[in-house]
Amino acid sequence: MYKQRKPYDLSYTHFVGSWAWILHRLSGLALIFYLCLHIWVIHTLTLGPESFNRLMAFLTSPLFRMLEIGLWGVILYHAFNGVRVIIVDFFGGAATQKKWFFGLIAAAFLLWVAGGVVIVGHLH
């Protein structure tokens, strides 16, 4: 017989695929937000060089360099999980999707650390 679930039962979130899906959507939204912010920053070029230079001085502060490390992580997660989605959808990788997830995220993490070291090396 069918067991009715409570509306607040989130037991499906214990699966790797569910978390990968949720994080993929959230990272996509974060990248859309960053793209809009990037366009706004480039827009300040139309306000004159003084305005743009003031904004760039603010955005090259150590705080924003640390945020760039987070952005690098979001980019890597979204890209590598996207590769996993392609493998699962087009190459029959559904049976091994957890292994693909952990392997690709481990590779993304290593690249994130390497990129983070480079970004921190450019701090003023």
C-alpha cells in the first residue's frame, strides 16, 4: 500500500544526486548574480574614468580578493558537476553517478586550492 509522506518530509535530500542538483541550481543562480554585477561594473566605464577607477580600487581590496576565491569555487563546482550531468544523461553514467560526482568534485577542489593560492599570491 502507498505510504503517504508528510509535506515537510525532506528525506530525499539524503541522496547525493539530490544535493548535487540543489547545489548546481544554487551555483547557477550565484553565477547569474555575478554576471549582472560584472555588467554593472563595466557600465561604470560610461560614467568616466574617475568613477571606474574608484570602483576598481574598492573591488581590488583584500575582501574582494577573498570573494574571488569563492567565485572560483562556484565556477568550478558548476562546471565539473555539469560534466557529471552530461556523462549521466548522454553516456549512460546513471549507475555510477555518485562515483563521478565525488571524483569530479575532488578534481574541482584541487583546482580550487591551486587557484586560491594564485589569487592569494596577488593580494596587495
